[in-house]
Amino acid sequence: MPRIGHRRNDPTDVKVFILNPEGNYLTAAPDGLRFTPDRSRALIFDFRADQVAEQLREIQTVHGLVLRAEPVPLAEIYETCDRCKELFMPFMTFFDGKRFLCADCRRLVAGSRETKTGRKISGKPC
Ligand SMILES: [Zn+2]
């Protein structure tokens, strides 16, 4: 049964690609769904929220097409903070023009120097 109002971006859910037997990735094209060897264009599904296992079983039953799900490598989902090298969800990182920073590093960097325009962005007195 589909869950009503399931949460997207559930951090415990697994992000997956869908692959056909030839190892090509499911992607969206203007004329519908297709398979492509180009992983950068692959659709990414939430394994549980999108009921991937159930969908793949149904496709196999109805179309006789055996597809499989492959987890997306963590490094392709998360952004790496360029300062502390930890992984963060993309919405938790900030791009300062040169680097991706997590909230903590952004605060540290902001507190230790002035911005390019010369204005202090930290709460420290001038
Ligand atoms: Zn950091």
C-alpha cells in the first residue's frame, strides 16, 4: 500500500538508480522513459518512498523486463565540505564562490576574516 504523505529526503531511505540487464540507467527523455549509459543523466529514486522493489516486480511480471536497483554512491548524494571534509546533505552546505562549506565551517571562516566587499559578516565588533 502506498503511504500517504511519505516524506521525501528521508535520510534513512536509500537512493537508487534503476538499471536494465545491459547495465544502462533509467532516465527521463522528452518522449518518455529511456535507458542511457550516461549515469549523470540517470533518475534517482528513493528505494522505500518510491516503492522501487514493488515497481520492479510489477514491471517484470507485466513486461517480462528484469530491472535492478543499484544504490547511489554516498559521495554522489552528499556534498563534501571543502574545509572539514565531512559529508553533508546538499541543502546543509553553502558555496562561498570558491568552496563548499558546512554550517560550522562557514561560521568559523566568517568569524576569522572579512568578506570580499570588506564588510564584517560575523557578529564580532569592528
Ligand atoms: Zn565543514
